[in-house]
Amino acid sequence: MTTNIAQPETGGNPEILIAGDWHGRTSWMVMVLRKAARSGHRTVIHVGDLAVLWPAANDKDKFTKALARRLEEHGLTLIFIDGNHDVHPKLRALPVNEEGFGVITDRLLYAPRGHRWQLGGVRFGALGGAYSVDRRTRKLNSSWWIGEETSEADVLRLGHGSLDVLITHEVPAGIDVVPQIFGELPEFIEREAYANRLLVRDAVRNTEPKLVFSGHWHQRRTGLMPNMDTRVHVLHRDLFEGNVVALDLDTLTVREYPLG
């Protein structure tokens, strides 16, 4: 288990923002970061499917370049985990700074699976990964990559030490989601997806966080883990309200962050 400390500047604002899937959508990213800067926030944590470093034949990864430029322009730091729709080989090959983050720029940081850090005295943990329920429509090493699912080794790496906040891409088993938004899923895909959810549930049980933030299922939901005092916030995807919430680091209270 690794315990690392990072201290991105909060500018005196006790709130940070937590964001759901963006899928490399530049217009949405630009709008959210502009609003974050105007509301005095300095740190954004992203729950995966950010889609930085995505291989695109003709745009030379304009999304990552635009994201890095906007973060610098607004004086923001963005910490992200990997979802299923992320380029796992490139993320795992990133140079790592002394706090244990993979570095794209000083303001754009990847939290590897099992990574721990502190922000404003709050203990965070990262557990990326999920099973792509749309894998049949994607091409290996072009739009999905081996290693997208969370593994038992990832859960072991995160360990058993208590956390305040766990950032996951997949929603832990025990929290209801509506998979039908992806259409009728074959039974074997439902089984594979649920197996990943069980691993995330194990990580929640091991670390007993007060809060979990997840994405992946493209809906805004919240609920308590069964037989635990852990509240899970499932965040919506880009283009929808419920994609971003504000977390007060002093009180660990969560409020909706309207984007309209």
C-alpha cells in the first residue's frame, strides 16, 4: 500500500469539484473549466473516461492539448483516474512524480489504481477501471485496450487502510444503476460487468470511505452501501446536468454544481 501526499492549491476555497465521464468532448471540458475558474475552484478530480492521450488519426490529440492549455490558463489542477474508455498502456507508461502521480503536465495528473493521497487533510484513494459493455462495437488497441477491467491486484494495491474519499470509475455492487441506457445487454456482458462491480465493492469494504464517487453508467444517482455508512455518488456523463458536484473538504458535504 502506498501513501502519498499532494497539495494542489485550493486558493483558500475549501471546495473542490468532482466530475464524471467527459469522453474527450472538448466543448464540454472548456465550459466546465471556465465555470470552475469563475466560481473560485482550483482543483477538479475526474472519475475516468476522460480520454486523454487518445489515438486519433487526424486531430493529433487536440483534446489533451486543449485540456492542458485550459488548465494552465485558468490556474486549475485536474487529477484523474482511468475508466474503461481510456488508453491504459499510455497512462501506465507516464513518468511518475514524487507524489506518485503520472504526469502529463504539472496541472494534469493521473492517479494510478491503488494510489493514495491527501488534499486539504482529506484522505483520497483511486481505483480505476471497468468492463466496456459496448466492447463488441470497438476495436482492440484502437478504441479499447487490454487491462481496462479492475483487477484483484488493483484492490490489493489500494489496501485496507481507512479512506475518507474513494474515487472509482465503476459503481460498487450494492448501488442500483440502470444498465438499460446502453440497450439490452447479453447475459455474459452483464456477468462480466458485475464481476468488476464486486471487486469495487470489496475495495469499499476494505477502506470504509465516507464517500465514493463513480461514473461509467451515464446517470446521476446516490445511495448508501448496504450495512455501511458509505455514501456513493454516481455522476452523469458529459452534456448532462449531474456531471459535476462540489465537495467541501472541511465538512465532506456534497452539493450539486449546476452547469446550465
